[in-house]
Amino acid sequence: MAGAYGPATAVEPWTDRRRRAQELEERYPFAAELLRLYGALLDVQEQAFHAARATRPPERTLARYIAERVLAEVIDVTVAQGPPRLREAATERSRSEDREALVARWLKGDDQPAVDRYLARASSAPVLEALHEEATWAERGPRDGRHCPACGGLPQLAYFSPSGDDLVTAPRRLLCSRCG
């Protein structure tokens, strides 16, 4: 079932992501605060994606690369745009946590408090997406139909793409929670 995963987005998904966040904000005003945060994060993530594509950071320095080049900006955007409790938690983590260790634990799949997972994932996701083809950065996890064949991550979303035939359901596809 190795074909169950694959890039679900185009090479340049940033415009589509911004458009979708705007559509959702208009449709679901109760979620506007979080969708505005997501929209602000997209600017940071797009820059991180392009920088990682250009520099191709080596596996042994990936956690440091993400911590030094992306995490501070994610924290800044979160403090500026996030809901009050998340702002407070992000501010606290920025002062008290070794940033490289925070990212490294997430890359390894270790258990972390929710705010640490959020910060590490928001910082790492665009870099991992940019390096998807190599996928040498990940701890090799299980290789089965329930895990990403590239990195061993678990799925965050399952979907069916159009099959082209109204009477046939297309195969289920999974979107990886680590490398997208």
C-alpha cells in the first residue's frame, strides 16, 4: 500500500492554502482567530519552504536548521496573531526551552506537551515538505499501509480523490502528518 501516500498538494501550494483559509474564515466566523493565525503562519512557512529547497540542509543538522531559521518566526507570529492562551504558552516556551531539542523531539516522534508539538510542527512542516523527496531526515518508522512510506509518520487526513467513474470509488489516500 505504498502508493497510499503521496504529495497531495502542488509544488507551490501557498496560494491555494491562503485562498482556502480565507474561504473558511468567511464561512466559519467562529474559527476566524485560528484561521488568521494560520494565514500569518503561511508567510513564514512559504519562506522556510523555499529556503530549505535552496539550501537542502543535511539530516544531521536538520533540528538545528529548523530551530535557528524558522522557530523564532513561528513564535513571533503566534505571539502576534494567536489566541491569548497560545500566545502566553509560546512566549513561555521561547524563554525556557532549548529550541533545537524541542524540534528534535518532535522529529523523533517523542511525546511532548501540546504547545511544543504545535511550535515544532509549524516550524518543521514546510522544511520537511520541501525535502520530501529525500526523506532522510526521519527516524525510520513502520512501513505499512498505515504509515508514510517516506518518513514513517502517521496520517493526519484521509481522502478520496475523484475516480472518473461515478460507480467506482477511488482509492483512499493519506496525507502524512510530518512531511505532507
